[in-house]
Amino acid sequence: MVIVYRSNTGFTREYAEMLGKAEKLKVCPLAEAQGKVGPGESVFFMGPLMAGHISGVDQAVKQFAVKGVCGVGMSPASQQVLDTLAKANYVPDAPIFYLQGGWAPKKVGWLKRRMVGMATKSMREALRDKGGRRTPEEDKQLDFLLHGGSFVAFENLETIRTWMREQQ
């Protein structure tokens, strides 16, 4: 299996490289995969989320034998996020996984910053309104939404690693 990925700000690339090293698999950016991934070779695709869609997944499904897919986004992992991904991304006969990556406002253009700002406005306002009643986790979440940060961690890969071992 080859890990093929698309990354905008580096969080997906970081997860892909971490996973490839742990599972001793070749890792390749989607833009370079055409000539590097053999026909019929199994692919695990990873891509960043953009409005609920896993960026690059449609292209990957058309070009490769995609056996599994992982979206990387800003939200904490939950069943609700997975259910939304499954509805918004068609991947025939392949499981969909989700990992919380991060937010790097200085690495994206003004349009994407604005879109994320609009999408997270109510959450930011609700956290600000709590004032001194915020929990430490809520303080961390508000700081993350305002300034960015990373939640990339090796431990987050465990479910995917278990699934990969079951595929062999």
C-alpha cells in the first residue's frame, strides 16, 4: 500500500509521513503520484477538509485503487464528523477516517482565512461570552481558533494503523 496525500498547510503531510514511517510504507504527494504509484497498487489517501469535502479524494479515486481515506481538519474527532465525511465524500468500498490536524492562518490566503472565520464565528463568540467561566480546554480551543495551532499527534493514528495491519 502507498500513502498518497494532498496538504495545504502541512498538517496532512505531517500525518502521512508519520504513518508511512510507522508502517514502513511509501508516501507520495498526490501531485507526484501519477508516475510513482503503479497501476493496481493499493492506495491510502489523506487530504485536508474544505467545507466538509476531503480535498483531492475525487481525483485519487479516479486514478488509483483507493482502499481507505482520511480527512484531516480543525474539529476534534467525533462520530458526527465521521458521519458528515461519509455523506459528503464518495469513496466506493473504502472506510473513511478522520484526524484533527490544525489551523495555520498565516499559511493560507485571505479568502480561506475569511471562510474559516465565518465558519467558526459562533463558536468563538460563545467561548468569549463565557469569559472567566471557560474551562482550560475551552481556553485552548479559543486560542486555537484565534491564533492557530496543531493537534497532530502520533497517538491519533492508532485506529488507522490497526486497520492497515488488518489489510495485510
